[in-house]
Amino acid sequence: MADNTLDSLFSRLGRFPDVEAVNLQAWDATDRLLLDTAVDLLAAGVLQPGSRLAVVGDRYGALTLGALALDAVRPPAASDTADSDGTIGWAGPVRVHQDLITGEHALRRNAGKLGSSGGFEQLPLGAGLLSGAGVVLLQLPKSLAELEEIADAVARHAAPDVVLLAGGRVKHMSLGMNAVLERHFSEVQPQRARQKSRILLARGPRPATGAPPFPVTEANTELGLTVCARGAVFAGTGLDIGTRFLLEFLPQMPPARHAIDLGCGTGILAAMYARGNPGSRVTATDQSAAAVDSARATAEANGLAAQVTVLQDDAMASLPDASADLILLNPPFHVGAAVHAGAGLKLIEAAGRVLAPGGELWTVFNSHLHYQPALQRLIGPTREVGRNPKFTVTASVRKTTEV
């Protein structure tokens, strides 16, 4: 019965407002394995009936809504036992953390379609999410730094008998993940793989010592900038090579009343532009909560908090039309684990809406992606201002009339 329930639920899930495409879906085999494993461990007595459930990294709602669909959220009772289909109730509601605002929106939208809107709470990573949690379901992140921050938070805030089920696709997993978990838990047990996914079961949280390890702060001597980063931010406190190349053209960029660092990460572009253009108002925006926290901390660490506003948003959806004179963009070329240009095209289209007529979009991208035709169509006249063996930098001027 559980199999039929999950099959029906997964078939109805969408990714919107994230990129939708025929080769992209809103769940994967790891979601299924995590839910099935939780049910099996509950029935076997490894997990306790009536435990508080927390979910971390639920991309579009498959884990949260799967728990709800399996009749897994109801008040605990002393007589809790396995249901006839093997499921056991959690103490609700499910508490969930998603780093990306697109994931938060997708979960709420999918919940509305399924009539499950009241069964979960969306919370930041920390005590509010994890306090008292007896079970944590985690879609393993790509970076060890992000896993370090999550594992520390679970060990620090969850119940002493917490069981962490951390799942991922085998091809993206490494022994480094086991090592990270072993720093925070006394027992880490790899489970048998299924459909190219595997779960690491961790329990026995080690006592937390000292302050949380994130955010990390580091002085970048190359830029003369203090950079702050949470675990989930791309490149950490480092300077990724695409941003480094775009920064070479900073002196050529026009002064702007309002400039935007779109997909700001740690906020390096925003901070460098603001420092070089003290008369400009700068908005640093990203879909990632970790990036927004990092960019805000970077601005504060460099004395730029009064000039740089930081905003978590999906492709500038909350910003007015024609409200910016300059946008700086280093677009992603992945959607999750898949190489896909859709995310970059979505940001370019958004830039066309937010740029004022005559405003400029400066973009750095992997040359093989050939964004120039889209830039020409969605923004306006586009010129190449730089190229190296890997990247191209272009400047596009927002056309003044629609054609």
C-alpha cells in the first residue's frame, strides 16, 4: 500500500518555480529509499513511534509530503504500533529546512495540489528545526562543508537518541561524507544500496564543543576583502574562477544608481562593485538562504552594510520592472546535479524585466553554453568584452522598445 501511495504522490509533484523540463523530475530514488527505510526502521523498533521528524534538503517536497501521505503525522500515543501497511505516526507537524527559496515555493505549491498544506513547518537550519527531533531525513548535499554544517546542527540540537538517515545517489557519494558524519556521531552505518542510491545511518550524537563551525570568515588578500561563507555556498570563502574573470572588467562597468548582483553567493561582486562605486545602491540577491546569510555577513565585515541590501528571492521576482541600471551575473550551469542551461536562461529573462531601458547586464559564463543569442533576444545588443580559454564575458544593453 505504501508503494502505491508514493507512486501516486510522486507522479503529481512538480518543480515549479524551478526549471521544468522533460529530463528533470521533482523526486529521485533517494527520496523513495529514505521514506521506505524510515518506515522499515520504525516497524523494526530502531526508530521510536511518536518521534519528532525533521527533514533537511527536501528539494521539491517529496520527503515531506511523502511522510504525510503515508499517514505519518498524527499525535503520538502510548499505544502507537505499526499500521497494517507498515507505517507509524510521527509527532507532527513535520519540520523541514530547504536552502533554496524555489524549493520552499515548490513544496507549498505541491502541498496545495495534494491537500497537505497544514502538516509541515518550514524553518531555518538550527534549533527551531531540530530541537527534540528523534528522526532526521537528509538528502545529502553536494559539498562536504554543507554536510559539516548540517551534521553539527543535528548533533547540537536534536534529541540525544536521534537517528539521522542521510541518503544520496551513489555516484555523488564519497568516503569523505562518512568521515564528516563520524566527527559528529559515534555510530555511522552505510546501508545496502538500492536503485543506485544509498543511505548512511548515523546515531549517538557527540557533545558539541565550542561555537558552530559556520559561517567561516577569511581575508582574501587578492581582493583586499573579508569573505564570509556558510557551508552551502558555492566556492566557500574562495573566489571562483568565473567571478575572478568578471572582476577584471569592473573598471569598465558603468556607475549605476541601482546595481544588482544576481545570484550573489557570498556577495563578492556586490561588495567589490559597491566599494568601487560609493554612490551606487547595490542589491545582492540569491535563491539560497545560505548565500544570503553569507553575503549579508560579507557586506557587514567590509563596512558596506549601509550600501548593500541583501535579498533572498527567486530570480528577482519581488523587484519592480525597470528598477536597475546594472546587473552583474555569473549564472549557474547546473540544475541540481544535472547540467542544464535552463537556470541561466531564467535569470537572463528576469534581468530583461528588471533592467531599465539603457541599463546593462554584464555576464560571465562557460563559453560552450553559447548564451549570446539569448542575451541578444531577451536583453538587447550584446558585445563580447572578454574571453579566456574557459569563460566569456559579455555586456548587453537593455533595448528601449520591444520588437
